[in-house]
Amino acid sequence: MNPFTESTVARPLAHDSCSRYADAAVPARRPGRRALFRMALGVIAGVALPGLARGIDVNQATLEQLRSLRGIGPKTAQIIIDERKRGGRYESIEDLSDRVKGIGPKKAAALQSAGLTAGPPAAAVHPAAGAPRAKAK
């Protein structure tokens, strides 16, 4: 092939141009080393860090757990814990947004998508459940 008279740019072959491999099946592509490494890393992380998979409950989280979330720094984490001690458990993420200065609706939505939850409500005792029933006449 003369590079001065013919193009040196590679061109794809036509579908039936290669008679040698025309009847051979195309082998399935195997995953590369990086893909296998990522899958193994994901399995190891899932086994070693099960707490991150289900999210962090804002009503039970420690300072370090809150700081591990993207968007919460040391000051905000301390404010969340102080407000939880002062005002009781957070009923929802919206309640967290209302009570903690610096967390608006957008940041609350971002924290929720990052894994922050308000957890199940505490077992509320119905006022009439603990009181003895009066006999009906």
C-alpha cells in the first residue's frame, strides 16, 4: 500500500467483505478488569457498610453520622443535635427544615436524597388507652 496514493485512514469493513469470518459467531464481550474491580468493590462495600445502604435516621444519628452526609458540616450537625435535645424528635424532614436554621426546603430535599430519614414515629400512647374505662350504665 502506497501512503502517497491511497488513504491510510482505517475504514470499517463491509458486513460481508470478510469471507474468512462470515459464518463465525461474534464472541460475547467479557467484562474488563475495571468492571470486575468495581463490582467487587460494590459487594465489599455492601457487606462492610450496611448502615449506609438504608440511610441515616436524624432522630438517632450521632454527630459523626450527620457529618458524613454531603451538605452537613460540623456546625449544622451540632445544631441538629441541640435542637433535637431541646424540642424532641423530628416528625419529618419538613419538620427538620422548619426547626433548624440553615436548612431550607431545597437543602432538606437534597439531604433526603442523600439518605437522611426522619425514621418511624415513636409509639404514641393514645390518651384513652392508659386510662381505665368507665362502665356504661
